Amino acid sequence: MPQYKAPLRDMQFVLHELLNAEQHYANLPAFKDNVSRELVDQYLDAAADFCENELSPLNQVGDREGCQWNDGEVTTPTGFKEAYQKYIELGFPSLAVPEQHGGQGLPSSLATTISEMVGAANWAWGMYPGLSHGAVRTIEHHGSDEQKAIYLPKLVTGEWTGTMCLTESHAGSDLGIIRTKAEPNDDGSYSITGEKIFISAGEHDMAENIIHIVLARLPGAPKGTKGISLFIVPKFNVAADGTLLDRNGVRCGSIEHKMGIHGNATCVINFDNAKGYLIGPENRGLHCMFTFMNTARIGTAVQGLSASESSFQGALAYAKDRLAMRSLSGPKFPEKAADPIIVHPAVRNMLLTQKAFAEGGRALVYLLSQYADIVEYGSTEEERKFADNILSLLTPIAKAFLTETGSEAAKHGVQVFGGHGFISEHGMEQIVRDTRISCLYEGTTEIQALDLLGRKVLQTQGAMLRDFTKIIHKFVEANKDNADMKAFIEPLAALNKEWGDLTMQIGMRAMQNPDEVGAAAVDYLYFAGYVTLAYLWARMALVAQQKLAEGTAETEFYKAKISTANFYFKKILPRVRSHVDVIAGGLEPLMELDAEHFAF
Amino acid sequence: MPQYKAPLRDMQFVLHELLNAEQHYANLPAFKDNVSRELVDQYLDAAADFCENELSPLNQVGDREGCQWNDGEVTTPTGFKEAYQKYIELGFPSLAVPEQHGGQGLPSSLATTISEMVGAANWAWGMYPGLSHGAVRTIEHHGSDEQKAIYLPKLVTGEWTGTMCLTESHAGSDLGIIRTKAEPNDDGSYSITGEKIFISAGEHDMAENIIHIVLARLPGAPKGTKGISLFIVPKFNVAADGTLLDRNGVRCGSIEHKMGIHGNATCVINFDNAKGYLIGPENRGLHCMFTFMNTARIGTAVQGLSASESSFQGALAYAKDRLAMRSLSGPKFPEKAADPIIVHPAVRNMLLTQKAFAEGGRALVYLLSQYADIVEYGSTEEERKFADNILSLLTPIAKAFLTETGSEAAKHGVQVFGGHGFISEHGMEQIVRDTRISCLYEGTTEIQALDLLGRKVLQTQGAMLRDFTKIIHKFVEANKDNADMKAFIEPLAALNKEWGDLTMQIGMRAMQNPDEVGAAAVDYLYFAGYVTLAYLWARMALVAQQKLAEGTAETEFYKAKISTANFYFKKILPRVRSHVDVIAGGLEPLMELDAEHFAF
């Protein structure tokens, strides 16, 4: 059975050495006095202990048992409920909630590091508290004082959980066509009727109440996305003082049988004249919900990072242990029956790919979570706006690129194990199955790509992109005379320039035909992802070089960083070339065939 | 539930229009008088009917129910046994077995087309008869007359099935270290003792006897691969007249819980002083088994092709039906709530990728099966030798490239469905799980890559490769003045030349350090795969252009071929650029880290 080990040393490298977390917190008035390195490390240690010892052992249990549906009730796998109780006792749910709402008022970037560990140890479990987060944020920012008073306290402690009910069977990415109805009642509440699907953690036995945040249409609402409102719909109705009343007209009709994340209940939720409460203005539901789109998408990017990390851990242990064949350059362990497979370059290539995606992905996710801190708590409007731009640009990249690379890493994990990778007991194939959903929910890779190229880059006439390429440019300029950095700086500088040129080229085409955006978007996203990670790997190499120059007891740790950066630049980054060439192929080869002529 | 539809029109295009199957059979004395187009088409129709109506409906049943192990006995999923009886009644098992062994004496290339349909309809089921094939061929070619008389008749009819027992828990790719022992008995038989794992179809309830072909070591055998012998070990001992006797010391200890192919029993088989019979010379077991390595590997390549085809069929139907969002270039179906997703370039890109891999893969597999016919039945030694060279070169390419592209196609199938792709009932995620094994068994992608670059290309000093690049060169020369072919011929000519240059470059490096072969092999294999498929797509485009020029009632079919070729050259083939650049990165970035410094 695979045992997750929190990569604390690397997490600290990214937090403290790459991203100067202490300085980052010191710059934010909300955290200046209450977030020290000691505090951060204490939380990391506590979370690592919980993830390694409570959640990781339940990961295969959850996959094997799955959730059981019985007449509207859902039973979670053995141990899930008890682990959730411990999680509440440890205070994790309230960590990043502001103090005025009963939380601990700590930065969400700290919560993100904990999410990584939870996700790598047991993603399916982590979705139960994870989904609550969205409900809390929605009520916190858009709820009335009364709604906050009623729903927040127990959501914040984790005694209740929350969901986000968006999707209907005919409407996924295209929320404009949802049909769930909200009819006003005389008492100011609404009667919600409709069927929602794919509701993660929509029903379970881990908490005494579940607060659903539901998208629905008011009578006579405008068609499309501008006629959607947002409602709070509790499973059990709640009195003003927070005590539970009768059961509301909310019922789990069934749970899905699916490829992975078996431990999490993916529910069909039927609302049958359920009592709901409007949250935020009428017809502005999507707007309210999109406030947290970036956060939710970074949360999904974490799943990709988690898959890279956990599949790397499994594959590395196996590659050092498993004996097969001899190194082509002669036996490395002649006393053994064969060499451990880590001697083979193809195996090393897979391990280093996983490692480069895990550590590079960690840097990207933690960086974004710092920008998210600034968006919320930055001292000046200018600072917040700038962070919001960078965050908006990098979020679809992180979501799509890290989940796709996480899937690739998971595949390598299976492949390193050979035939044994296909066998459930080793845990590698579960990662492939669990992480596949990350490329689908919260907007597929293709949707993220359109968001990046269409909305973020082209609709801003490149302004958002330039904010980021300027950051890379500054880094390049600052280090261009550093001989040790040459192997990183030269290709990064060239690609940073090419990013702009490529954007121009696509923008010109798109003026002729907007479908050119759809034709280029996915390859553009990969290009952006590889270049973004190249920038972060170059920065990590620089930090490591500086540490080595200063003198350190951890020589091998820093040398490994530089080696991995070297691997990334020589063996991963060249992938951009194909994406550029495919983009050059344009729209025409995709549109020649009529829909009826794809098959005969 | 997905319903498989045999792509008969495309199969006929490849067989008859691209590969001139009639002429091919007319050239082989064994088939000259007994294989007509009518006969081929009759078999295709009968197999299509069986696969569509018997096997396809059992595909999800098999996945859901899996196999049940109970005290050594294995029960296959509902309907599997009955379908197998029909398969026997239809005479499919004996199709490609020579008449002197009780078969129908038809070409194995014809059997391959049927395998494709069986595999696409229900791969897990198809492995039961599929594994028998290896046992039949082994006995046919290496068995004594007595062994043939005892075992072949009922294996050929399909009344008995067969297995290949190679792998042990510590020995997969590295068969040289297997431990199963064979002790000689006084009566000329052997006592076989040991444990084999991953034995597909190793135990089941579909046939009255199972004939295991087992690798084991004789007492005092030389170490490594040169000390392995091959044995026939029946589940039930068999009298000279073929009647069943007592149960042999062969027992299924358990079956594996695995990612996919749940309908096929993957068995641990314990041999406990089981009675076995030496087949072929002592210590030449691997040699005997490797006789059919190419056939088995092409059989696995078929799995990749099948996954591309079945995932394409599922995704295409959904993409035409599912409504979401509007085309970026304006609504295409303004009367509907949204446009069908096939209007979106990113969706088309995934569908065309699946289509290009399915149809290109079909061309490659069928081409190889013709070479396999010639290796076995060619009139001259020269002809047979040449075919064997091409087959040896292209087999690892077909096995690894088509299974990896099949996995990619399966992934696109899920992605086209969005969140619904993750749900079991739609059948798309099953394809991902079922086909993942194809990249692992019969030698992983990494092993195939070493076989290609190391054994086939470099060890022959490029001779085998030149045989094939000359074929491409001839095709290029013959069509270089055809203006309609320019878009295909020019890049193909350039890549064909580059293939040689790339090989030289790696060969030079490998002289310095043999590990350079391991570092380059996987990317080299992808390069070879993309170029090989480019050659076949160019040939298919040429055939289509000729048909259109001649005049045809099937204009749209041939235009779709040319469009798909165009898509392949513009949107898939550029992937070679990254593989070339990654190869240029060499070995060094892979070897810097000590095994102990991959993680801290």
C-alpha cells in the first residue's frame, strides 16, 4: 500500500526560499503581526502528520468501498467520518476564514499548502471539506448579515458542510441554459425545483447539515447567463438561532458510478419545492459565483500537483527497489540478480518528469496563492488590481496545465511499475483514475484554454499577458550576465519574446475568423504552461545556486534542484516547439469536414 | 450504453484499395486459389455481426461484474461463456490455422481484421480466444507430432483454450531471472513447480481444458535467458486419444484486482509438481517463444487501434448530439438552445486526432499482417527475409506507438464528453482503463523503444531501417511531381531523410556511451511512429485522389480521407519536432542525480 509522505523540505523551499513567505505576509496588514515562520511551520507539521497518518491509509479504502446510496442517504467509506471529526478538532476548516466570521484569520495561501497534502494523501476525502470552502466564501461575500449569522458559524467550524450546485444534465460548461426554477414565496423565501447533477459531496454522513449553494432562474428572468440567481438551500431548515428544524425538499436521487474518486459522493440532487434564500442580487448569480472562480480553479490545479507528487513518490520507491535487466553501460549492482530499474535512462526520464511537474507545479500554485492573498488583503488598490490581473492570467494556465501534467505524471507512475502498475493494490492506477476528473471539472482543459487565450489575453489586447511577460523580462535582465544561469536565461528570454509574437500571430488570424482562437487555444495554453514553469524552474535554480555559493549543509538538496531545472529545460521545455508548429497549422485542417462526414 | 459499429467501409478501403488484398493473396501460393474478395467480405460481415450484436453488449457487463474467484475456480461475467460458444460455432478459432492441423488454412491477415472488431467491441472477452492463439502457434511450430496430435485438435476448434505463462512476481521484462523449476520424471515428462503471475485467461469456465505454455528452468540449466525451457502443462491431463484424465497440479491461486479488462481473469497460477512436457529443445524456450513475439505484439497493437476506433465512435456520436455554447464565429444552429459541440475547433481537433490514429493505425496493422503472411507463406526465401526485416522493424513501432496513441484517443473520448466522460455508464472511461494495459504487457513502451532503436536499428547498422526508408523514398520519388500530393510528399521526404540523420546522430553518441540509446529510445520510437503513419496517410490520400479523379459515387468518403490526411500532416505530424529536440538534449540531464537524491 502506498504511504504518502509530506514533502515538507520542498514545500519549505518553495514557501520560504523561493517565495519569501515571511516577507509576503509582512507586507499584508492583515497578517503582518500574526503570521510568523514558526506558525507556518507548525501548521505544516500538524497537517503533514494528519495527512500521513489519518488520510493516506484511507485512500485505498475509499477507492475500494466507494460510497453507498440507500434511499436518499449516503454512507461514506470506513473511517472517512472519523477522520473528518479529527480534521474539525484540529481546526483546519476555519483556518483561512476571517476572524469576524469565526475563523482564525490566517492567509488562504497557508490553507493551500495544507490542501496539497490533503489532496496528495486522499483527494476523494479532501473534497468534502474542500467543497464547503466555496459555500463559506459565497456566503461570506454575498450573504446578508442574517444569512451570515445563520449559516456561517457551523460551516466555518466544519460541523456543517457545503456544496456548489451548478450543473444540470444538459448544462455543464454552458450554465446559461440551466432550468432549475426559483418561485418566490410570501415569506421572502423561494421554492426551488429542479435536478442538479455532479454535486460533489452533495449528500453524506459526515456532518449534521449540508448547505447547498444553488443556481436557479427566477420567473421571467432574462434568457442565458444574465438570468441566473443564486440561492442558499439547506438540507435541514435552520432556525434563526442556528438550530436544525425539519428536513427541506432536497434529496439525493442517486450517486454516480465513476472512473475514480470513489470515496467522494457525486450526487444527483433533486430539489422539490425546497425552501431557498436568495443570495446576492437577482439575476447576478453567475457573477457572485465567479468571484471565487479563480480560487476554485487553483483548488483544482492543486489536484494536478497532488497527482504529480503522489505518483512520483510511489514510482521512485519502486524504481529504487525493483530489479530488472542490466544498465546498458554495464552492471551497476553486479552482486544483485539485476540492476534496480532506476539505472535505466527511460525510467529516470519518467521519474524526473514527475518530479519536475510536482516541484514546478508546487511553485506555481504557491505563487498564485500569494497573489490571491494580495487580491484580498493587499494594502493598495493598485497592488490588488495588479495581483488580480496576474492571477486571472495564470489561473487557467495553472488549472489546465497542472491537471494535464498531473495526469501525465500519474501515467508515468503506472508505467514505471510495468504490469504491476495496472494492479490496484499498488495504488498507482488509482491516481490515474482519481486525477482524470481534474481535467474535466471546474471547466475542462479546452474551456480553460479559451478563457486564457480569448478572455484573458486577446480581449485585453495582450495587456494582462504583458504584465506577466514583463515580470519574466525583468528576471531575465537581472540575471543575463550570470554565467551559471545562461542555460536557463537564454531559452527563457527567447520563449518570453516568442510568447508575445505567437499571441500577435493568433490575434491577427482571429480578426479574420474568431474560430482561429478555438483552433489555437489548447496548444497556446500548453505553450504558456511550459514557459511559465520554465520561468519558475529558472528562479528555483537561481535560489539553489545562491544557497550553494553562500555555503550550506544541504549541498545535495540544492544540487538536485539545479539538476531538475536542467532536466526541465533540456527534456521537457522542447515540447513547446510542437505546439508552436501545430498552432501554425491554423484552423483550416479542423474545419474541412462536415459533421456528417467524420465517419461512413 | 455505447454500441460498437464495425467500420466496414474503412476496413475495406484499407484492405482492398490501399493494400490490394486480392493481389496480395494471389501472390501467395497458399492462398492463391482459396481467398477471394467475396470470401474476405463474407468473413468480415459475419464477424461484424457477431461483434456488434454479441460482444459489444457484453462489454460493460464484463467491466461491471468482473471475474469471480472461488477456491481456485473462476467464473467469467454473465454471457461470456455463451458468446464463446457462438464464436466456436462460427468457426473463428480455426480460421488461420493450416489445414493439416485441422484449421481452415486462411491467412492470418484476415484473422487480424476480425481481431480488430472483436477488440473494439469487447477487448476483455477477446483475450480468451486471443491467448489460445499463441499456444496453438507454439505447439504447431515446436511441438512433436505426438504433442500436436494430442493438443492441437481441441485447441484449434476452440474447445480448449491456451495461455502463455512467462511472468513471475519478480521477473517481467527480465525473463532471464525466472525461478519456476522443471524436474525430469522417469516417464519423459517433467514436474513443474513455481508461481506464475499475470496469466491472462489463466483460469475460467468457458472451456473444458486449458493448455498452459510455461517457461521453466531445468536442473543445472545455464543462468539467464539461455537456461530457460518451454513446457506444455495442461490443466487436466490428457490421454493419447485426447480424452481428459485427472486434474494436473495446476491451480489458480487468485485473480488480480486491476484498473481495467475486468472481464478477463488475470491469474496467479501455482504449479505444484504439475506434469509438463518439454516443447522444443532444452534451454531454447525463449527462442521458441520469441518466434511469435512479432505476432503477439501486433496483436497488442490491435488493442491500441481498437481503443482509437471505439473511443472515436463514442465521442463522435456525443459531439454531434450534445449542445453547449455557441460557435465563436456565430451560432450555427440558432434554432437550438446551443450549438452541438462538434462546431468547436477544440472538439474537432480531438475527434480528428482519434480518427487519424484509428484509420492510420488500421493501415499500419493491416500492412504488418500482410508482411506476416509473406514471412510465413512467401514463395521465395528472399521475399520472406525482406518481409521479416520490415516486420521486425515495424512491430515495436506498431506495438508501442499504436497503444500509446490508442490511450491518447481514449483520453480524448472522455474529454469530449466533459464531466460525463468520467461516469461509467457512458463507456468512455472504461476504454481508458481497459487500454492502459496495452502500453504495459507484451513489453512496455520503453522496452519496445529499446528493441527498435537498439536491436533493430543500431545492431543492424541501420540496414533494417534502410529497407523501410527506401520504400518511403520510392513512394516519394514516384509522386514528387504530383501537385496534389505536394503538401504530403515534401514533409514526408524531409522526415524520411531526417530519420536517417537522427539515427546516425544517436549512433555516434551511443559509441561513447551505450546509455545514450536508452535516453533517446522512447522519443525515437515516437518519431518513427509519426513518420510511419505519415507515410501511410500520404498513401491513403493518393488512393483517394485517384478514386476521385476516376470518378466515384463516394465523393465524400474520399474527400474525408484527404481532409484527414491534411489534418494529420498539419496538426499531428509537427509533434516530431519536440521529439527531435528532446533527443538532442541527450543523456546527461537524465543521469546527473544519484538515486538517493531524487527526493529529500
